[in-house]
Amino acid sequence: MTLLINSTTSYILVILVFSFLNSGCNSKHEKSIPEPSGRFVIANGHKLWIESSGNGKPLFLITGGPGSSHADMHSYDGLSDLSTLIFIDFFGRGKSDTAQLPIEYSIENDVSDLESVRKTLGYEKINVLGHSYGSLVAQLYAIKFPQHVEQLIIVSGLYSGKMWQETNDEYNHIFSNQMPEVWDAVLALREKGYRSSDKIHYELYEKFPLNFVHGYCTDNTFDLPDSCQVSFNHRVYYQIVGADGDFTLSGDAATYDVTKELINLPMPILIMTGRYDRMCNPKLTLEYKKFCPQAKFIMFENSGHNPQIDERDLLLREINAFLEN
């Protein structure tokens, strides 16, 4: 992405934010593209910024993070020919209201806000696409409100806190081997009692460049609308992953688990992942076939965490074909 957050290299941030800039990919803001229409709506008592573009059935695009504005999801703008794309800055993110207390940020509250936005826009049925952290919100929404989900799409997704922790551990293993000098400095901070959510800790931790774990990188690019606001809220992130979430998940992230519920989802489901995704790696992602055997599963053989960048044309064709069925 052209303008993504320069300070988002902590792993769960990595894994759940689509940080194309930091990945080392050649993403450039080359030209202006049509501006989506945007406005504030009231959801559960606070203002959320939403944007929409395109034509057809509504497709709600749930961004990663947690803590990222919706900007990442403009990497899916190519779907607007057949769908009305709905972008949301969730509570505490982008242009939307922020909480007085971080405890107000949670996966459940994101799900609740998604439902509130659906009602406000007057849609009885929606299609939902969740990428990375957004997959948690999308899956939980489909479980809680199956009557309102026509089709569900999961890209580079996570089905449990256990999976998240395993990928977290893998990231730290790569970090320690590839940049031992920085890793040793991080460990020195930790010996002094600093943890992930301390600014001095995450600013050092974020020196690890994403291209080491992004897994696959091409010269593909995509454009952002000129008005698109790119931002990241660390308070949201560390509230959901826990105060030491770059090492040990706690709270919402740790307890999240939809492995038993996925098999009961009644709507058509599409699950997509990249062969070289070291964030949600294929070994773990293939477990979706056990937990959600009714889903259509696609492995992109030349992609990392972001197949909508690495193999954009193929991904757009697959999603459009799925939505048209």
C-alpha cells in the first residue's frame, strides 16, 4: 500500500495489519483514483466513518490491525464493478470516535458495530470479507448473525488465539535469527521490565522490517484515494492483543476460538491464503479444511499475506466468481 503506517512492524500488528509499505514491496501512489463517498454514522453511541463505492450487492470489507484505519482495504477496490464496497473505520480507528478507556475496544464490540452499521445502511443481507485480524470480526459476525450474511470470505485468516500465538512465536523466531542485534536490544529492555505496549519497547520492536516475514513480494501496486486517511491506534491494538501481545497474547486475542462453530455456518464460505504467508502460514491455515469443510479453499501459489496484491487479478476473479454463484 502506498501510505500505510510506518510504525506497524510488531508482529501481531504485522500479521493483522496489511502493511504493504513496510513489507519492502514496491507500492507507489501513482495517480488519483475516484473518491468514494463517505459519511459518519452512529453505531452504539459513537460516530464511525464509513465509505462506499461501486455497484451491486453490499460487500463489507473488514480491515486488519487491530488498530488500523480502513485504508488497507482499498487494495480490494477492483471488486467494485460487481459489488458495493463498504469500508468502515471501526471504533478508535481512522476518522471514527475514540474511547475514553481502552477497555471499550474489543473483538465483540467490533462485531456489534458491524451489525449496527448494517442496520443503519438498511441492508437485510450482506456479504462480508475479513482480511487478517478482520477475519476474526467477520467469522464471529457470521456466527452471531448468520441470518444477515449471504456469503463469507476469509483472506489470510485466523481461527483461534492458539493459531495466533503460534504465528507470533514463529515471527519472533525469525526476528531473533535475522536481526540478532535488535533482538538482543529488545531482550535487554524486557529484562528491565518493559513490555510490548510500552512505547520504548514497541518502537524498537518495530525496527524489524516486514519483508523478512511477509513471505512473498512483487512489484504490483494499488492506488489509494487522495482523501484516504491512513492511521494506526496502538491503544486499540494492545487492548485486544494484551499488554505484552507481541510475545504472549492475552485478553480477546488469546481467548478467541471459532473452530467448533465454523462447521455450522450455513452460508457459502470462501477461504483464501498465500503459499508464502509466514504470518498466517499454510500449515496452520490448512486446518480450516478440518474446521470448515464446507468452505471453498484456495491457495495462491505466488502470494504471501496479501494475495490481493501479489496475485490481484486472479484473486479478484475468484472472489467475483464466488459472489456471483
